[in-house]
Amino acid sequence: MGEYHYLCCKSCRISLNLGKKLGREHSRLVVQGVYSDKHRTWLNDGRAWFIIQAFMQQHQGHELMFVSDTEFPQIQLYDYVEGDGFLV
Ligand SMILES: [Zn+2]
């Protein structure tokens, strides 16, 4: 288990899983990235930014939120979009 974080569109009830927060140097916290079913790992390079941009553009003008499943349990009822779908 653990606390997972999501970028989600409340208007469309769609979520993009960004994983757990990880501690980095100077205790800066970062999310794992975007999970790739294709590569079976978290993408945290330029591909993650590309996927996040695509998600934001697809939902431009909608009610976007960055939440964790602890603070927003309704996220479990949202559809899950796979990041790989945004990569050509
Ligand atoms: Zn939307």
C-alpha cells in the first residue's frame, strides 16, 4: 500500500497516476512519475512531462486537481488513463 498521487480531471472523472512521493536530496519530495504498463516502470524523464502536457491539453478549461488517494478517496471511482496512450 501507500499513498498514491494523481493528476485528475474532476469534470471528466479521469485520473493519471503519478505514484508515491519520494524523498530526494534536501528532503525535497517528488512523485514517481507516470507509470508505463508497456515498460513496466515509472517514467520520470521527458516522456512523463509529455504525457502530463497531453493530459492537461486534453482537459484544458476543465477542473483539474492534484490529489492523493488519502485526501480524495473518490479517485478510486475515476477512470484510469494509461500514460502510454499519449506516447506515439
Ligand atoms: Zn476533462
